[in-house]
Amino acid sequence: EPEVTQTPSHQVTQMGQEVILRCVPISNHLYFYWYRQILGQKVEFLVSFYNNEISEKSEIFDDQFSVERPDGSNFTLKIRSTKLEDSAMYFCASSSRVNTEAFFGQGTRLTVV
Amino acid sequence: KNEVEQSPQNLTAQEGEFITINCSYSVGISALHWLQQHPGGGIVSLFMLSSGKKKHGRLIATINIQEKHSSLHITASHPRDSAVYICSISNFGNEKLTFGTGTRLTIIP
């Protein structure tokens, strides 16, 4: 069964460092998303991506964040200068069309120290 | 802004019990999703529904659009059903999901 894969599963980084979280969405999907979940809190939307551009972003997704689909298969989330409060589980998701079932990756646990 | 409320926040039950988790939301939606989050953190989609009722194995999801309410039922619950169950919604013309806080279900053998 096709699945969304995320790497790495866990990343520890120093405050102020750049991190890139990687995702391989399901191959025929067209809509891609990043969500995050701070420990003990609910899942929050960060950004959606369609047709090689951001279609919507939340207030959380400030200038420190960027997304890219560099090669037609990977979908990456970059945090330019990490802060302690960026520590969270980051989920990538993809769907074939708007308002259809979203498939989630297993998540990347980011710890900023 | 559409808020999503779930109840209960925590639920502990004996194996075999019938489980109900509730979800309510504040404005009209295009679809409601029930998700399962395992202890390791991964999220799995269980149901997506916009009306009526869906069934998959021992899981049943219902939605009442007029009352803006959905329920997830588990029949003959089993310890392997222990997880966090999350209700989320999508709005018309908007791709993102808005999540509830989740219900932590623990099934005791």
C-alpha cells in the first residue's frame, strides 16, 4: 500500500541551526501539507502546497520556514534558524485532490536544544 | 474560525466494552475526518465522511450535519484499540485540516 515517508524520524539540533525535514508523498498525489504537534497539544496546520507553490499558510509559518518540492518526489520543510519552541513532531501529509482523505507520514520528532 | 471540540478527553474501558467518542464543530464543513494516533506518534486516517454513517470492521463513524456533531464508535473494544482518536474537519474551498484535541482511549484487558 502506498505511504508517505518522512526522514529523519528524530532530529536533535542546536538552537539557531538550520534543519531540513524531508517527506516523500504518495506518488500520484497533488496536494501536500506540513503539520506540527507540540508535545501534549493538538496538531496544527503549517502550510499547504499545490502546483509548485504555497496555497495556504498559517500564522506559525513565518519567514523562518520554507517549503520546497525540489525534484518532483521530495517535499521538504526548512526551518532557517531553529528556536526552542520549534521542538515538536512534524507531520507531512498528502492527498490526491482537495477535500479527500489525507495520508500522513510517521512524523519527524524535532528537538531543539 | 471553526473550532473542533472532542469529548471525553480521556476514556478508560474494559476490553469488550462499546466505546463512543464525540466531536462537535462550530460552522459548516465539507468533510469530517477521524484519525488514530498511535503511541509512537504516527497518524492514520480512519474515516472521512460528509454525511450519514460509515463502517470499517469494528469501527463506526456517524455525522449529523444539522447538529454539527459526529461520533466514533468502537464495538467489542480490544487493548490494541488503545490510542488517541482525533477528530478533524476541512472547510469548503480550503484544503487544510483543523484538529480537535484528541481523546486518549485506554482499553484494559
